[in-house]
Amino acid sequence: MTQGVHSIDELADTILRYVASRPNACDTVEGICDWWIPRQRYVEAKGNVLAALELLIARGQIAARNGADGQVQYRAQRSPDS
């Protein structure tokens, strides 16, 4: 399979996952490019980003704290002397 076909298959799968979770979705090509694809990839990446942050926290490279709004915020881990 060529890279182009593989990319088209992956894109088709992304679109199908989007409409599977939003059966009433309807848009133009521009809307699909602007909203559907980035939104679906965001949703799918969010779990991986959280797992990566948890790994970095466990390694002591990232610190997490609760913000004033109750949401967790992440930043570089500071050394005790900084």
C-alpha cells in the first residue's frame, strides 16, 4: 500500500469515527477539514496526552497542580533550589 492510499484510509476512518459519535453531523468539505477532523483527532489524542503527562510526572519532569478553577495545570518540574 502506498503512503497516499494509507493516509486516505486513515482519513476515511477518522471521518467515520466522527460521524459514528455524531450521527446528525453534516458539513461541507471546508467544515469537515476545519472542524470534524481536528475535533476527532483531539478527542483521540487527549487520552494519550494524559498518559504522557502521568509518565512525565512519575519521572519527576513535569509537575501538576490544581488551578483556581479546579482544573489540573501542568508545568516543568522545578528543582528545589529554584
